[in-house]
Amino acid sequence: MIRTISVNVDEKLSVDKFNIDERNPHIILKDNPSTAEVDKLILCCPAALYKRDSQGEVSFDYAGCLECGTCRILAQDTVLEKWQYPGDARGISYRYG
Ligand code: SF4
């Protein structure tokens, strides 16, 4: 017998808590990264924090970062100026259940 399991990702993520360091972003993008490299991150960031608007402008908000490291692996040398875990008990606190 096959059992179907349905997971609402937005609902699961909404229980997590973020303690954002407003003065010290843990991820900073380079100036004018290549379109192809940013497009990888738009597709792969599980929190959908990399965006491109209809004018082609890229935006990024580190505040919802899940600290998964996907962008670091994919584009540390091409898109990212800085990637480090938030310090001093900052960043995400996962809450399951
Ligand atoms: S670490 Fe993960 S969640 Fe955070 S910006 Fe990179 S890909 Fe997105």
C-alpha cells in the first residue's frame, strides 16, 4: 500500500524563529554578478531569497535565510562577497512539530 504524504513547506517554515543581525549581514552579494550565476540561486535557494524583477534587477534579503549553504556551494566565488554563519545566537532557530 502506498501512502501519500503532503507537506506544506510555508506552514512548516512559519514556525521557525529568526533573530536577525541588522548591522552585520551574514551574506553579502558581489556588485554586478553574472546573470547566469544569479539565476542558479533564484532556482535553488529553498527560501526563495534571490529574486529578479521584471526590469532584471536582482534583489536579495538575508533575513529569511535557512543557513542551508546551497548558495555558498553554488556561487561562493561568483555571486557572493561574504557568506558566514550568523554569530551571537543570531539567525534561524528551527522549530519542529
Ligand atoms: S544559505 Fe540557503 S537559504 Fe540562505 S540564502 Fe543561501 S540558499 Fe538561501
